Amino acid sequence: MSETAAAASAPTTPAEAAGTPLDALIATVAKLRGPGGCPWDAEQTHASLVQYLVEETHELVDAIEAGSRDEMIEELGDVLYQVILHSDIAAHTAGEDFTVQDVAATLNAKLIGRHPHVFGDVVAETSEDVVAFWDDLKAAEKPERTSVLDGIPQGMPSLGLADKLLGKAAKLGLIDDGADAGSPLSAAFSTEDELGPMLLAIVASAKARGLDAERALRSTLRDFQAEIREAEGTE
């Protein structure tokens, strides 16, 4: 067989069949999950992939904080793979029937709707101006949410969840944004480099006493959320 004939009869790869690298990636995932593809990929479900999505997200955070361009590209790709994989699963699941194009269209519409200062006639010259009407935009999108806490993922790391809840409480006027000024801790640190060792020391002290710092904070945050809902009247 001539080289030309052999090339013509060779199977076409997704990259050769698609126009852009993103199109090629979507085609590759479809092939992996399709007939004759990878058994592991074909067996995955939304639920079975959750652990990998969490892991890949943390790996991306590590790459961002390390400041490595190549690692960021690789880890962003792994997160993107999760998005495309979930979309391909949905495209072949009765009752879901959406594709990555539907995901992209929904996100695009959300971005346009949440930026009326760019795509509409609302004026916002600073990030503070944007924050001022951001909550109103989200409330209009999701009128079923009756509390500022609705939509906050409870699976967030406890420190991130604490920061989020404190921000919500401050907007409701339940706490003072400047309340830390009189705290005994206020003079103990002024930078993240100083804060990190202090947090580590708290965890170490808790461990030495047989206490679970993560569980202790999450328990306190549950009580804090109950206080916020009580203040809102949304218990």
C-alpha cells in the first residue's frame, strides 16, 4: 500500500477532525466515552466524578499560588476536562440532555446579564460601584432565594466559609466591618505572612488538647448561620 493510500485509510483523530483545540478536546472526550472508547471514562457519572473535581480544583489553586505558567495551563486543562466530561455524560443521560454548548450558552447569558454596566446602560466606574448592585442582580436571577445564605456551599473549607458568612453578616449590619479594630488580636498581625503562623499555632494548640479545630469552627459557623437567619426572619 502506498504512503498516500495508507494515510487515507488511517483513522482520523479528533484533533484532525475538529477545527479548534477546544473542538478537538470535546471530540476527544466524546470518543473516550463512546463505543470502542475507554471503559473507565464510559462508566463515570456526575457523582463518581465529584472527588476528582475537588482534587483538580485544589491542584489548580496550588499551581496558581506557585506561579508556574506551565502548571497553570495543565491544571486549568484538567478542570476544563471535568466540565466537558460532565457535559458529555449529561448529553447521554435521559432527563438531562444538555451539552457543553448549553453550558457555554448559559454562562454567556449570565455574564451579560450580570454586567449591565458593560452590555447595558448602567454606569459603574469602579469595582465598588459593581459590588453595590451585584446582590440585586443575583436576587433578580434567583427570586426563590429568601436568605443571604442561600446558595453558599456548605462544603467550602471552613475558613473560606467563615469569611463568606462574615461578609454577608456585615452587609446585613449584624456585625461591624471595623469591629476587629478593638480586638486583642488586631495588633498581633498585619500581613498574611504573620497571620499564617498564628492560625497554624491555633490548630497545633487544639491538636495538643485533643480538639478538632476544623470541627470546632464548622460548629461555630452553623450557630452563626442560625443567628443570621433569625435576624432575617428566614429560619
